[in-house]
Amino acid sequence: MHATIMYGPGEVRYERVADPSIEKPTDAIIKLSASCICGSDLWPYRGLSPQDGPAHMGHEYCGVVVAVGSEVKTVKPGQFVVGSFCLSDNTCPHCRFGFQSSCVQREFMTGAQAPYARVPLADGTLVATTEMPDADMIPHLLATSDVLGTGWYAADAAQVREGGTVVVVGDGAVGLMGVLSASQMGAERIIIMSRHADRQKLAREFGATHIVEERGDEGVARIMDMTEGVGAESVLECVGMDESMRQAIGVCRPGGTIGYVGVPHGVTFDGQKLFFWQRRMLGGPAPVRRFLPDLMDRVLKGAIQPGKVFDLVLPLAQVAEGYKAMDERRAIKTLLRVDE
């Protein structure tokens, strides 16, 4: 088959590789129904994350099981499944505590920007639907695999509550999913910091009530003015840069909570300031597996349509153009059709 390989910054190729196979008895092989490009894939693409040689890309996935290892019991060939970017056994103490992204056997999914993929720890990672979903459902179910699950975790970690005030820092795909999640959780006021008209429009559709275009200190001042100097009790940091984290801390009220899911790049803290700010903080890799059954159920019932975040659809063979479009902000998130 062909698959996506990143050789270095800006160098993505779609080339022939060996078909995936069962390597461990806990593995499953799935035929992907669709794939996509994640915002975190842009870090190595831009040369901002270290890379040790060519890498098989792709960690968001859904599709049909075609083979399973001898120890796999909970999924079987022919079932449609969704999995998380964090592979987990779902039985260790951390998994049972709801943090499958810190599983003692944790691995990170790779190789899903391809027609077929191997999924380790299949029993703990994959969630099957009861019926084969319609084609129209595929983008929405694919979104639950990472981007929606991560946005949901940001809102959950930020302790979004019914009737509360929420600020979302970042208008990328995860930030937009954070807006959707906060809306589902019943927040009354959802403020997203965004400068892009297309993303603002989608944010409004997902439930944003206010848009703040200012950034940095100006953005913080604007939100503090909107909240009568108090700040928001729940803040979602969905970027991972030092400026975005400063904005998140700056708009969070004392005793409020920041859910941070942007992979940190250059983020630093002053211990004295952190001590006197009195903000709660929880983040890191999203334990998507904890939320998958609920999120998939919401999608299948038509309660949410997270797949609207895919604003560019390309055949998998044009994956390099998908990376370029996202890097140049011509696309929020690229869905890749699997035709092979």
C-alpha cells in the first residue's frame, strides 16, 4: 500500500510501504474509512519539533476491523471502530482513574494517514459501533478520535459548568471543538479569541457567544472588561505557545481553572507569580478513550456534528497539499479520502 511519510520539515511524501500486519497478539488491523491531518502534525512539518529520521504520519482514525491478534476479545473483523491517538490497555490503575493517556503501557498511534493501519492494545483502545455508520457520519466519528476528544478534555479539565463563563484561547480545530464542548456542557457565555472570519463563523455555529480579536495584553484587557474585571472561571488553552498561555492565565479568575491541551513550545512560568495567581491547571495529552463512548453516541444520535471542522477534503494521495494548506492557514483541518 501507499502511506504518508514525513522526511523532515516541509517534506511529506505519499509512497509505497509494507502492508501492516499483526505483530503482537493484542494488535488489530483496520481499513480506514477516512484519515486526516492534525494540527500537532504541523510542529515537525514546521521544524519546531525534533524528528529522528523518516516518520509514518497519522494518529486520528476510524474504520473497519479486518484482522485481530489471538488475545483480542472486544472487537472483531467486520466491526466499525474508533480509537484514540493514545493507545492504552484501559485496565491499569491510571486507565481506571480516567487517564488512559498515562496508561502504564501507553503508546502513541502512528501510521494512520494510510489506507490500513495497525492498532496496538486494540482491546483497550478501540470502541466499536453497534451498526455500520452511514458515509455521512464518517467525518463526525473521525473527529471524535482526537480533535473533539481533545477539545472535550480541555473543557472537562477547565471544569466548565452549566451557566458558566468560558474563554477559549486558540481558533484552530481543537479550539473550535473546545467551543462545541463547552456549549454541550451548558456554558452560558463562551468567548473565543480569534482573528479569522471563517473560524469565527464556525465558532458561532458551535456555540460561541462572543469573539475577541485582540491578542496579548490587549486581548486580556478586552476580556477583563467584558467580565467586569473578574475574569472567566474556565479557560481552555488550545495553542501551546508562551503568548497563548499568558493570555489564558491573564483572563482566568482567581480560583478558576485552565485546561491546557496545546503541546507546549517555549512555555515558561514564574514560580512567584504562579503562586500568587491562584489558578488551577490541568492538561496534557487528552484521555480521549474516557470520552469516546459518550462522544460517539452524541454523534450517532445527531446531537453534534464535529466533522464540520474539516473544511478541506482531499484524496489521500494529495496529503502533501493538505499539510501545505493547513500550514498556510488556507484550511482549518484537512480530511483525507481513502480510495486505495
